[in-house]
Amino acid sequence: EIFTLNDIGNDKISKNVEKAITEDQLLLEEIDSEEYIFNPFNPPIKLIIVGAVHVAQSLASIAKIMDFDVIIVDPREAFATEERFPNTLILSSWPDEILSDIQIDKRTCLVTLTHEPNLDDRALKIALESDCFYIGALGSKKTHSKRIQRLKDMGFDENSTKRVNGPIGLPINAKKPNEIAVSIISEIISCLRYENITTTKLRENWKLR
């Protein structure tokens, strides 16, 4: 029998369905003397990268190894090229002009890498108004503090702005673009596997920068 979450009245079954979906793996469980197989059929994770910079090249490559669907968004056509991002969907448009045409849901993560508020803030606004499970923004603590204030000036409250991970990535002392990409992917996976990680002490404790 195939279930969706809306079909399930049994809390034990529902919890196992949610666990299988979150962990992206098959579960075998005995519930009320009956054996159940929970086999999730999740769509691929969608990674939207705003800013066709050096970090984006490494991030896109690693994400594709992880079977993510990768989308590059950058109106600067000199950066957003097929040569720099082979076999990747490239949208040479402003974020607020194109992201409304993309389904942004609970299997979507979005990162901004440009350091340009005129680009990044447009994307962050759309991300915060969506259900995407991860939002990250490149920049120092000082840059991030200014970014958060701009978002608050747009009308987002503190609980909303906490969804923006910054400085982006896990604190592995990354320096090179490929190292920063590894830290970003690691943080994305952490947010995928841990429910509400962006508003918990665990998340705050690893932001050691």
C-alpha cells in the first residue's frame, strides 16, 4: 500500500514516514504486530546558486556528485557561462525576475555568493518567503550583520532572519573556493538531516568564527 502524509492517521506510521523521508533511506519497522516497509521516493534536492563566482564552480561540481539539481542564477553573462558551468542550468537574469518561475519547496536550498546586496538581497527575500529548507549567504560576520539589518528593514522578523545561515558553511576554517564549497555542502546536509537546525543551540554552537 502506498501512503502520503495526508493519508495517515496512525501516529507511529506517520513518524516513520517522516523519518524515512528525512533520512532518504528505506526503513523496516514493526508496528502493532505488523511489519512495515517505508521506502521514500524523494525528488532530488534542488540547489539554487545566486552568483556565478569561483566558489559557485566548486559548489556546483560537488552538488552534482551528490545528485543535486543545480541552477545558477546571475545576470552577469560574462560569469554565467556554459564554459564555467558545464551541464548546468544557467539563468542569466536577476533573481527577482526569474525565481518566481522556479518551484521553491522543502527540497530546495538557496545560497547567495556575490557579496552584492543588489543581487543577494533580492534572492534572500524570495527564499525567506518560501519553504526552502536551507538559505545561506557568503560573507563575514560584519557583512552578515548588515545583511540581516537590511532584511529586517524589508519587514522580516528575527525568527525569519535566523533562517539565513551566515557566515555560510560549517566552521572548518575553509580558505580556498573548493574548501568553502565543501563547508557549504556539509551545512546543507546538516540542515536536511536535522529538523529545525537553523534555530537550535547546535547550529549556534558550530558557528565558531
